[in-house]
Amino acid sequence: MRSNSDRLINTRTNQLISNLFDDSGTVASATIVNKQKPLEKKQHKLNAVPAYVRTARIERVACPLHIIELTRNLKKIDVSETLRVIVGNHAVESELLSACHTLGHKTKTIERSGNIELFVTRKN
């Protein structure tokens, strides 16, 4: 025995299928719109390098030295300025992102020419 929800689903599916066909029984034509340019512009904005005032290089995870190096460099810049951190690998990136999130700083990650760069904007 079929439930009411099954009947409703089957009825709605049949309506959708019948809407696809015109009176002659052939499938109605559809126009495909290519919206590639706005995506390229959006991707370009995502990959844009923000203005930064200082650069730090943190190559490896060495608890707690990589976090201490990050906070030391953040203390050397003013509030709302950006620090550029060149990280060694994805493990360092995830550790630093987690630390920045915990400390309340804004972050942006850009991977270009094989290097991972982390841009940290100091909050307080």
C-alpha cells in the first residue's frame, strides 16, 4: 500500500516530466547560459594579494615556537595592519590558521607559485 507522500511525489514527478515535453511529444529546447566571466573576476579578487607591512617566514611546526614567532611578529605591527607569513607546508598553515582563529585575527590564504602565503590582519 502506498502512502500519501509517495503518491504526492509520483504526481509531482509526472507533472515535471510532462512539462519538459511540448504538444508534439518532443523535448522542449533549453538555452544554456555561460557565466564564466563573473567567476573569473571573483576568482581574481580572491587571489588578490592584500597590502601588508611585514613579512615572516615560518617553515615548520616546532611546538610552541611557530606560535610564538607568529605572535611576536603580530606585536610588531599596528592594529588593522596585515602580516604576510610564508609557511613551509600545509601542517604549518593549519596550525597557524587555528592559532589566528583562536586569537581573533582575520586570515586569508593564497597559494601561488608553489608557496603558501598566509595574510593575517591584526585585530587587537
